[in-house]
Amino acid sequence: FSIYLWFGIFELKDYPVLNKILIISLATYNVIFVAGIISNVLDNPIVINTAFSFSFWIILGLGFILFGRKYIVIWRFMSPEYLTLFLYIIAWLAIVFVNEYTPLNFISQKAFLFDSFSIWDLFLNVYTILIAINWIIYFVSGPILDFMLGIKPLKDKKLLDLIDKVKLDVGIKGKVKVGIGNYPILNAMAYGSFFDKRIALIAEDYKSVPEDEVKGIVAHELAHTKGKHTLILTFITTGDLIFRMLFGIPATYYDYTFGTPQLPFVFYILLNLLIYVILFMFVRILEGKADQKTKKIGYAKELVKALYNLESFYATGREFGLNTMLLTDEKITENNEILNYLDTADYINKSIIKPKRGSLISNIINSHPLTYHRIAAILDDTLKPTKEMLLPFLCLKKSNQKHYAKLFDSARIKFKNIASEKFKEYFNIRDISAYMQNINRIELYKLEIEQDFIFKHKVTDEIVLGKLESVKFNDDVCEIDEYVVKELKTNNKIHLNSSEYSKSQISLNEDYFLEKDGNVNLIDVDISSDQKKSKYVFLDKDGQKIYKRLKKTKLPNSISTIKMFSEKDIFFNTKGETLILRCSKVEISRNFKDSELYFETVPYNNEGNKFQFKLKNLIIKPRNIYITINRKETGRNSESKIFEWLIEKQLRTYIYLKKPVNNLEIGYIQAIKMDVENLKKNQEQGKSEVSNYITIKNIFGKYQEIPYKSLEALSFEYITGIVQKKSETSIFSKLGYILLKKFKPEKIFYLDKV
């Protein structure tokens, strides 16, 4: 693993943020790895246990060295935890000193529930000391967190008056100190003891934040203050320590450095994880209660808009709560911000209907409920905080997903209206439908228009068999695309909401190759009144009908998908390069495995090289073309040919860049300027940074020049696909293709075992 990280650091040297994060990971891992070797030699686990316990501090220290103060911004929002851990270390050092140099003896490992103990044992033990530390932190957290987070007193009278009004609405009569933290995100936090109530507004420029969103997030934090949630959290952590004391469970990782726990370290890690899963359940209940209080006093809409804004900030990093923009000085462009808000609205809307299991599982060890569950609970009148806390567990079952999708339908409609209003206000867009037409969104469906599909409702399981005639754009940021479908059975034209239906392409009256049945022809799809009994109807070579249940059959690509390659360009991956070849002919054999594809190099004349492969010796990924820009100069000629091809075809292209921010551009390649000789020079000597670039016209109509050295990959759709030889495929890729064929056979085409 260490060697793998070394290679990763070298491979990602052009990615400044990822490269440094890998360096931190490598250093931390190597410290633990070497400690493990030493522990093994000494036959004493204390060294590796200590290394693991202090790994948090290694990560923090190296991050500060490599990123400077920017890195602390990310960890600053975990400052209460680090303060607690730091004081735990001080407490343990004090206990070790007292035990070593004084007559007193603090107990570090004793199950009070099962062992006899004296009154002094209740006071002279590590658990009591740590409980005391938790309460000290609670009482002095106000000024300490102000110092650690750089929170300054808010002096803006207008904003203070607004917060004071919200405070009265929440029902707080006493004084609440209000601070401001200058960070590139809109958020807030409640902290301090019951006699030192504080909240802090987190914003890069609070004056530019919409007033209604300030009300929403401030109301939520003041609801925490009103409910004395910081005090309750202190009781929860105290209860955790008492539980550990009763059963003799180590209180912290540092017990394995300074104490002598009987529980094996690995089992402690697993048990600790389970305990935190339970603790976070209580914390999520408090978050739900704060949301409900905010709703009760009339700030539901304001809070939902703020949550949509916050989720859009994290965008693709939403699942783990990290935005790399916090680690760089570059600011997000308006175009990329629009893409983030579009993606987030779509994500929240679809997740309310059918959440992804990965996101549900990750939330089990998170202190906040999932944003889409929070929004649903705020806009719904039936969901209580306790049930909201359980949703990540409950929705792992498909039947429960469908139940809550129905329950939250009215809340989802309310969110669609709120999100559309926010999107229009923020970006000054009057008509979302017209805006989508201006950025040529219809091109996303160019290979699907006039094709047959099975549309399946995600909640009711209703099945529609129809031809996608067109796509209508709605004035709705959550539900932009609306399918216009002609039903194949009745010829009726219907409209389907894209977020509510999944779609699977089929080719009626075309041949398919099924592993167990060979070549068969799809003649019909029998839609039963009982949707679970709907089935594909195939005809084999002997004229016998074969029935396959829709529910249990993952339909592969039809043979016509391969036939369409004939007389068209394809993308051939070989030896680390992607070449554009012409597929001159496709011969489909009676024994389908012996079918052959004929290729020739470009230009297409008698001078080009010609060769052929049996289909069973190839791996074909149709339609979605993904081309990695080679780090070495050896592939530049083939890459330049691809750019020239894209200039000619003017296809909508996704251009991925080696940047932590603004790392995606979508548009049309207009020109390429490349001097291969300069690319071979060292950056300090050559002029590659200046003289090599591509010019694009993005979907927003703006022309941009992008340095070639910043390109990571290209992605676009084409009627053919990527072809590669099985013999040139690594064992790890083969394993990936096996899984892809099993779960998503429409994404890949190959015969036999890879």
C-alpha cells in the first residue's frame, strides 16, 4: 500500500491539492506501518497503538506545513473535537505523572459494574477526569472557540437587529453574543454554556448573503441555543464515559499509549465505531428538533433555501463534506457555480424519491441528517425528529424508500418551487426552460431521441413502453427534463417527469445475444397488470418463444449496436494511446462469438493499415467515450488527431482539468495549438505552458483558452464507442469489467469470460 501511495504521489504531481493530501496519507501510513514493525519486533503493541492514536495530530501538523493556514480552515470546524483530544492527552500525562511520582494511584481499567470498588475509586479514575474535562470545555467553550475559529464580534447594526428579531421569535429573552467568521461558505454555529450563549455567522461576505437565508440559518442555531442542545450534548458525552466506566471499555485511543487496556485494539476500534453510531443518532435528533423549531416559528422556507445553498457549495464533495475550494485561493466561476446548483437541485429532488444506498450508509456516522431528509422533514407535517434520525437505516430497504417517497411527495413539490426561486434570484435567470435551450441541453439526448425505451416509475413500478420523441424543458430547476413519449402499444403521446422514471433502451425486432440462449430476437415486451410479471418476449432461431422476466433480466446491448459501427469512426485503446480508426465492416456470424470487426487506419485509403478482430477478443464500451490525456509526450500525436476530429464534428465535450476548483468545462472544441517539440522540453526551458493550448466555446457561449498541460481527460458521446483488445487489459480492469457486465450490461459489450 505504501508503494502504491508513492506511485500515486508521482502520478498526481500535477494536481496540487490531491498530491499534498496523498503526501499526508503516505506519511501517516508509514508512521503507523513502521510502528507496527517495531511493535512486532518488541512483541509489544504499545508502539503501533500510540502511532495510531496520534495519527490525527500527524494529519493536522502535516496539513498545516503543506497548505499553511488554509488547511486549518477545514480542521477548524472540528476544533471542539481537537480541543477535547488535546485536553485528554494532558489529562493522561497528568495521571501518569501522579501515578509515578505521588502516593495516589488513578485507575485506568476497571469495570465498575462487575468489580468491587471504594468511594475513592469513583474519583481516582481516568473516566472521572475525562468527564470533568468535558464539563470544563462546556463552561469555557465560548471564548476558547472564538479564539480557535477566529470569531470576531459582529458590529453591523442592521444585521444585529435582524438576529435580535429572530432571537425574540425563537423565544430567547436573555443576551446572546453574536460573532462573525470569515470563511468562503454560508453557515452558522451555536456554542457556549447556558450562561454564556453565543452564535457565530460563517460567511466570506455576510453583506452579500440574502436576508432570508440569514434568518433561516440563524433561527436554526438559536433553536439549538433555546433547546440547550450544547448542554444536552455534554450530558450525552458524559453518559458515554459513564457507560465505558461501568463496562471497563477504554475511554480514548490514548488509553493504549498511557494505560494497559485488556480489550484488543482492533476490537476497541470496532466497538468505538458502534458507540459513535449510537451517539450520532442522538445528535441527529437534536438537529431535527432545531429544524422543527425553526419551522414552527415561520422560517421553514428560509432554512430550506440556506440548505440548498450549502449543499450546492459542497457539490460533488457532498457525501464526505469536503470542498477543495477551501484549500486553494482560486474562486469558483459563475458558470461552474451554475452547474453546481443545477446538479444539487437534481440530486436533492431525486434523493427524496430514491436515495442512493452509499449516501444512506455514510450518514450513519454523521452528526447531521442528510440534507434531502432534512428538507423533506422541514416541508412535511408528519415526520418527527426521532423518525428522521432513523431514515438512513429504514431507507436501506426498497419498500421503505417507496413509502417515504410517497409520504414526501408534497414536500418535494414545495422544495422544487423554493429551489427554482432561489436559482432564479441568485443567477438572475427569468426562465429556466429558455435558459436550458440557450445552452443546448437537448444535445444530451441526441442519441436517445426516436429510440425505444422501457420507462419504469421509481415509486409505483408502473411500466411504460414507448419511443422517446422529444424532451421538453420545464421552468423548474429540479425537474428540468420532461420526456415526451409515444406509447408503442396505443400510439398515445404522454409526458413523463424525468426524475420519477428510470429508462432502459431496447431494440424491438432486433437480435440480442444472451449467454444461455444464444442469438434471439426481441419481438415484444409483455406489460402485465401485475408489474412484477411483465416480461420480454424473444424468438429463438427455431421460432420458439422465450420469456424473460423484466424484474430479473438485465438486458444487454442489442447486436444492432455493433452493426452500427460499420463505416464509422471508432476509438481504439492500445498501449496507453487512443487511436481513431475506421470500422470498415462488421460481419455477424451465425455463431455470434465468431463475428468479426474490420478496421483500417485513417486516412481511409488503400495506403492505410487494415486488420480485423473476432468480437470475442474485444471489449467494447458503446457511446460514452472517455479519453485520458497522457502524462507523457508519446501520445500527443494521437491526442491531437482526436482534437482535430472533435473540431470537425463539433460534439458537446466534457473537459476535465487538473484543478481543485473549476475543474470541468463543457463545450465545443474550436482550435488546438500544439508544438510537440516544446512539450518534450522541461517546463523551465521550454514554452509549452504558453504555446500549447486548446480553444473551446463553452455551453454558455464564451470562448476560453485552456493550457494543454492542465488537461486531465475528455468525455463525449458518439454513436460507436471505445474498443480495446482483451489481451491488453490488466487483471484489475478485467475484474471491473466482470462486475460492470453483471450489474450494468448495457455499459459494456463482450463475449465469453474476460
